[in-house]
Amino acid sequence: MEYERSNVTTVILPKALIRKVDRLVTSGYFKNRGDAIKYAVERLLEKYSA
């Protein structure tokens, strides 16, 4: 996916999801929470966008 400009967006997530994201970061799958969430959003958009 190409990026023209980035925008800062606030997302409110349940603590249980944040803990799961943090486990992925701690395990080394992602560098930080933002990268993990961006990856998840990109996959959802690829799957459900027409």
C-alpha cells in the first residue's frame, strides 16, 4: 500500500485488545503498537474493500 501523507488518528480500543497488541510487540512481530494496528487495518481493508 502506498502512502501519500499520514494523518494522526485516535482509536479507542478495549484493554483486552491492547494487551494482545502489546504481546505481539513484545514477541517481536511488530516494532510498536502503531505498526501492529496499521497492519491490521490494512489487512481488513484489503479483505473487505471492493
